[in-house]
Amino acid sequence: MNRDTAHGVLVTGGSRGIGRATARAFADRGYRVAVHYASRREDAETTLRELPGSGHVCLAGDLGDPAAARRIADEAVAALGRVDVLVNNAAQAPTEQTRHAIAEVGYDRWVEVWRRTVEVNLLGAANVTWAVARHLIGQGRPGSVVNVGSRGAFRGEPEHPAYGASKAALQAFGQSMAIALAPHGISVTSVAPGFVATERQETALAGPHGDRLREQSPFGRVGTAEDVAAAIVHLASPEAAWSSGAVLDVNGASYLR
């Protein structure tokens, strides 16, 4: 495929975990991939080196900055020639550093975590979606947007309420965009993963509560980044366009709704 015919995908938060697995899954299928990262340049460059094919690119920027969010989308289009798929994966994740249980943190910390989480997880995704959607509309091309939500949007995140709320809002945003963008041939869906064995979770899985995490699913294991990437690739495909507006649980039956 040449620059004009090869399909392009922008994966935000592509330096590790689900983002890396998703970038690889699309590259395996012949896509040119723009790997976005916020601060983990070396990890993003590792992702880039692992991708089959050619023409892939790394893009840096803080999605919490509206100007940067638009720039990242524009740079992806310029570098790849076209962007047919957007995967909104970047997020302020639930970690010990972002923990903000309401009975434990002070007000200033509470406000700080909520502000930053919403800026990245919701507003950043919304702003990149605007830019990519306007590119597709301007080109008169169909396309797809896949948001990476969370089962925490449904079951609650008592120690990370901003995360759970931002993912619920992201999934609701996706459904609004599914209706708004359908007349332009653009599908919008979300995946809602459960616990996933990414690099960030290695310590938790190896610790005393690792078995409890694995037992959440009747399969007796936790999800992998590849499990989620496979669902994303499916939802982004033209064959899945009729699923636009759907939120797909990818949690190994660990939480049913």
C-alpha cells in the first residue's frame, strides 16, 4: 500500500499496555499507525520499533491541553496521509499515586485529581475526536472511533471515583457521537475492559491479592492487553459498523450488567 491508500490509525496512549497491543494489532493488518504518548518517549519508541510494516510514527503531547489534542490529530493526518480510525486509549489511570478515596484525601488533592482526570480521560478524548471526525467529514470518508472505557464505569470505583466517572462519561460521549456521526459514515463504539495484566499491574498480580484478582473471572485469569486489542480492532472494522453506539464488555464475565 502507498501513502494514499494505506489506512491510518491514531492510537492515543500507545506507549505501553492496551495501547501498544492495539497499535501492533492494527499494524499486523496493514495499517499505518500513529503512536501517541504523553511522557514515556522510550516506551513509545519501543512500540514503534515492534510494529510490522513501515510508515508508522510517534507523536508526543498532553491531551489535557486542548491545543495539544488538536495538534496531535493534525500531525497524525499529516504524517500518515489519512486517519481512518481513532482509538481513544490515553487515560489518567487508577494507581496508588492517583488514589483519592473521599474519606482520606484533603480537598485540594481531591480537586486536583478530579480536574486532571477529566481533562485527560474525557475532554482530551472529546477534543481529539472532534479533530479526527472533522478530517473524515472533510475528506468524505467513512471511519471509526473506538473509546477505551472501563467496567468501573458500571460497578463503581470507590478509591478512584474520578476515573470511574470519567470513563462513564467517555462511554456516554461515544453514544452521543455515534448518533451525530452516523450520517457521515463514521461509527463510534466503546470497550469496557475489566482488570488487565499490563505492565502497571505486574506488582498487584504478583502480590498477596493476585489470586483474588484472577478469581474475579470464571475463566480463572485476568485479561490481557491483546484481549482488549482484538475487541478494538473488531469494532473499528467496516463489518462492525452496525454496532455503532455499543459498549462492549471485555472482562471475562467478571462483571455482568
